[in-house]
Amino acid sequence: MSDGLVQILDGNTFVVSDSRGDIEASSTDPTGLFSFDTRFLSTWILTVNGERLNPLSVDDLQYFETRFFLVPGTGTVYVDAKLSVIRERAVGDGFHEELTILSHDEEPVELTVRVEAASDFADLFEVKDALEKKGRYSARVEKRKLLLGYERDTYRRLTTISASAAAEVDEEGLTFTVRIKPHGEWTTDLDVVTATGVGGRYVRPKYERGQKGARPKMGRSLERWLQDAPRLESDSDSLKATYRRSLIDLAALRFSPPVAGRGSSLPAAGLPWFMTMFGRDSILTSLQALPFTPELAATTLLALGDWQGSRTDDFRDEDPGRILHEMRYGELTAFEERPHSPYYGAADATPLYVVLLDEYERWSGDRRLVRELEREARAALNWIDEYADLQGNGYISYQRRNEQTGLENQCWKDSWDSISYRDGRIPGFPRATCELQGYAYDAKIRGARLAREIWKDSAYADQLERQAADLKRRFNRDFWVEDGEYFALALDNEGKQVDALTSNNGHLLWSGIVDKSKAKAVARHLLGPRLFSGWGVRTLAEGEGRYNPIGYHVGTVWPFDTSFIAWGLRRYGFKQEAAVLAGGILDAAELFEGRLPEAFGGYERGVTKYPVQYPTACSPQAWSTGAPLLLMRTMLGLEPLGDHLVVDPSLPESVGLLALLDIPGRWGRVDAFARGRAQLEEPAGRRARVRRRLA
Amino acid sequence: MADATTDFFQALASRGPHPELENAKGTLRFDLKDTGKRTARWLVALENGSVTVSRRNANADCIVRADKAVFDRVASGEQNAMAAFLRGAIEVDGDQALLLPFQRLFPAPSRSTR
């Protein structure tokens, strides 16, 4: 973990501590116990006889529990280990800590053990932006419990701290007077329980002392999650390690949205700061994971449908039919100092919602859900034409209506300088970025299929197809940069091309909006030296005005981006090119020990030999976790066709054998096999076979 | 005297079917306390997009409690319901999921432009 910080989590409750297990947060230091975007504990310091402890080792048992081995004394060369201290911590509604002290002394010992505790109840946004609090703090002792509170009007948050062993409780912590026999031990449980709302309902922590089967609240245990996913067989150990890491990280990133109350989970965007519902991230990750864990897609569709926009609200950038961008639960959101209740400022999530609904049905055959969400899907399609065409030119554009706290760039490249002309100038608003038009095209084509086959409305299907054909024709005329033979990044507020060469071209292939006659030139760029670094596709091409190999969206490689580009290449028949991209990203994954970062430097592979990580606080990140999964799909060429799964593989050089067993879907479970070029000289058609089995 | 809450519920009852609530089924009761500590109750039943409203004091799947002044602001679009819930100004007991489709019925803020 970064900076020696230890993170454990359960849903959107997580603990970030130092390697001793201590929390010593300042207003801007991101350690603490967090739940629902609020810090419930900002101080948690253990001392023995007034001394801090020294870490010997940390075991990450699971993503929701950790064990710290400690000894007294800090900073000394020689550690006199007459005592060992073990803190075992599991996250629930707060956390449960088992504190054990072992004496290695031949004499009895008497110790003063103290745990200091305090909370600043900071909103996550405050931790990032260092804002002042407006409410009142309290600390009181009640029935051997320490109650830390925060109150602002009706907004109340409470942290309750208690111990199983006898303790003197004061307003700043708990003190234990401990006597241990020779070679004996002493132990206590510490429970930290978070509560919200009026009166602060008291919630028991989910993990009790001695409970062997402590599990996070996600519907299924980690073992079951791993068992249910398809099994991978390969000659590449690194691929197997990356696959396992991805599945575990995806399990950690599962999030059950409160209030929605569906009891199942969807992928949150990233750990720990983005453990919440994001339209774009949850949809794209669900797409990547469809062949592996299709239930994530179902929950994503239901939860985002529940929150679909229904009115015009400038503060939240909400329109009828719009899919949310981000939901938050902290104080600033509660007092409408931030618009995340939820915030709708994304221009891509709404068409992508329809794309996911169709792709989910193609895999799962779950027509019932498509019928249940018909109104939501139609409202999303309606949003594209009625609310997103800000310039009246037939393209989706975005411009925030919340000028204070809304998002300027409402596409996935959301940093301030991500959208630029070749010469580095930045266009005005509204902006119509190209991938949005691709998503709109795909949404209409897929919406037409759903309308015709499931909603039985062929007139609507015809209408959507006519609109899609018209959009495609106009797009290939208006966005095509003649002298460069690629698609412009955007149209600006005068309808002129924002002509930088970017990775967005790959998303256009994925959407299917690209004319066949133009696809080859686009593919050549994506694999060419200006965009392809050897590891993956740069967000902005080398040679453009704003290109910077470590610029967030202006030169770095994003593994998720490259994974969708590989899917796009497959869509247009560029099998080997897709395999080259898969090989590059999977090689990078090996060097990151199976966990791909959000982004890494766009430096030429031959120059650095090693992918240079972009400094970021969020890891694992959902769509980076999903990238190897999507790349396995593209390497195997998996594609649902009616009730069958077609397999049409093309492997990179580094993989000789790839077998994915028990792929779930409307076919029950099937296996897919592939052999690499290096190992086999067979006609292409015979390299793959599908074995059907009874489900 | 007419007020925003009464207007909201009366309009709800008279507006005919609500296709946006097609998948919602259940009852919600709104217990709204005024400054004199009197509680006004509204009972709403949702089924297949039809909404019936009454003043009966009956048990419900989801019970919403708030000060009437707060609810007046929600019912007129001045106050976002989710933000009020996060703030503790609206309390919800029972099946919270029912409130999700229902909150779509609250009007837009009047200051919004598009």
C-alpha cells in the first residue's frame, strides 16, 4: 500500500491507519475510520506505559481484516521484546479490534495500556479541500462507553467506543491497568461503532470476538465469489496471478448502495476514496466483468435506474432521464454545499446505460430485467435527443449549469486540460466530444434491438435505427480530420473540430460508429508510434501541443481505456492488433504484481523498460481491475450469438495457452480454449472449440 | 389555508396514472409535525403506476417523519429530499426503497432554467 498506510474496508466503511495500526489524522491527512463519506475516528493511538509501539509486521488477512504485530519502543536500534502486542482489526459498522499483549517476562508485570480516541467528523470532501467545520462537537462517558458526537442542526453523527475488559473511560480515551502473569497474556476487545441520524441508533459491529466466519456484508463470501467465477488455465503464471488479483479486488470494490435496499452489490469506482456509486465507472466496470460476474451489471442497472433523473435541477445538473454521475452521503452533500445527492454531471453515463442493458441481456438472456427497465431505457434514449443536444446540431454536448461545484468536463477525461486542439488551445463550452456520439449511436442501435425483440415496439425500433444511421453519416463527415485520417477529439462551441489525436478513436471503434472505410486508418493510429507506447494507448498522441507522458489525461496510458480500445479493434476485425494491446497491458500488470493502477506514464516502453506509475491515491480502481477481464474476453474473442457463445481467439506472444472454464451466461456454463501462435500450427478455425454442458 | 404540502398531495391524487412509478408497490405514510406539535398524516398507496392519497392513520410499509416546515420546502421543490434525509431532517422507517420512486414526484426547483 502507498506510504505504508494500511487500508481495510467493508462497503463504504474503511480504515486507513499507519503500520502500527494507529490513526493520527490532521485536517488534511487522509487516515481514519470512514463511513458514508464521513470520518468517524481521527485519533486512535495505542500506548503501553506511555510509549508508542513499533511495528514488526502487518498481515493483510483479507481486504476487511488486518493483523498488526508490535513491540514497545520506537526508533531504537535494539528492540527489547519482553512484550508482544497484537492488534487484529476487522471492519464492520465501524470496526472491531482484538488487542492482545503477550508477556515474555519471567516475572509478573503491571502495565498501563491506553487507547486515545477522538473524531473530527470530517466530510471526505473536507479531507481533500481542508474546509472548516460548522457544527458542534461533544465527548461524554456513558455506561463505560466513550461517545464522540457531532451535531449541526438535525445532522448528527456518533462514534461509540467500548471495551470488553475493565477500563477507565474518560473523554479522550480508555485506560487499562493490566497485570500479566509470567509468560501470560492479556486481551480485550475494542468496539468502535458508527451511527448516523437523530438519536444515533446503536448498531452492533458485525464481527464479534472469536467469530471465525467474520465476513463483509456483501451477499456472498469471498471464497464463494472466487468459486463462482470462471476458472482460468494458462501457461502464463503472471496471467493467472493477475486474474486472481482482479477477482479479489473486484470483490473488495463491491458496494451495496444504501437506501436502494436491493441487498446486492455493484462495483464502486475505487478504493478507498471512491467507494460509492458512479454512473460511468459502475457501468464500464460492469461491462468489463460481464463474462465473469454478470450480477454486478444487473445491480448497476437497477440502482442507477432507481436514481435516474426526473426533473430539471441546475444545482445537480439533473435532467429527466439522465443517469447519475456520483452519489455522496457526507455533511457537505447533506447541507447542499456540494451537489452529490446525487450529482448528474456526466454526458456519457446515460447512453452507456442503454449499452449495458443490451449487452447484459445478450449474455444473460434476462429479458425480465429488460422489460422491468423499459421505462428507464426509453427515458435515457429520450435524454440524448431532448436534453443533451445543447447546440441543436444533432450531437451530445455538455456544459455545466452548476458553475460553482459542478464538473467542467463531463466525459471520462474530466481534468481541466484534457480537451484541446493540436496546438494546445482549449475550446469553449459547450463541447461535443467524439466518444459521446459513438455511445449515442451504439445506444440507439442496441435500444432498437431491445425495442424490436423484447418491448415489441417495431415502430420505435425503426425510428431509433433511422436516427442512428443519420448520426453515423453526419459524424463520419463532421468529425473526420482529413489531413490526419482520424476522428477529431470534439466539436467546439462553433461546431469546429477540436483536432488533437487521442485514444478516444478506440472508443469510436467499440461503439461501431466508424465507417468501415475509415477503420483501417484509425487502427493504424492506435497501434502507431504516436499513440501506442508499447504498453498501451496514450490518452493524447505524442507530438500534440499538450502532450505530456505524465499528464493525467494528456499522455498517460489508462489500462481501462486500452481494454475498450482492444474491444473496438475486435469489433472491426483487427484481431492481432487487439492481441498486441492485450499483451502490452498484461505485461504491465505483471510488473504491478497483478494490480494495474488507474494510469501510468506514456513513456516509450523501450526507453523506460518499466511502466512508470502515475501518482494517485486510489488503488485498486474498479475499471483498472476490470481491464484484464475485458482483455481476456477480447483475446478469446468471446461473443454471444443467440444462445451460444462464439469463441474466436487471438493471443499475444506472451501467452501460449488460455482456457477459461465455466463461463456463465444464457447457455448455462461453457468453456473456451485458445492456443497461441508460438505453440500450434493449426488452421485458425480449429484453434477454438466450445464445449457445451448442462447448467 | 392552502399550503405546499396539501397542494402537493392533492395534485398527486388528481393527476391520474404515474408511469414513472409502474414498478413500485406499497404504502407510505407521511407524519408531518407542525410548530404546535400537531401531526398531520398523509397515506399514499402505490400500485402499478396508480397513486391513491388519503388522510387515514393506518400502518404503512414506509413511514416518513419530518417537520411540516421542512416538508413544505420539499413539496414545493425548494429543498432536495435526499439532502434533507442525509441531514436527518427527514426520518425514514421501514422499506426505504419505496421512497426512491416516490421522490421522483417532488417538483423541480423553480430557479432551474432548462
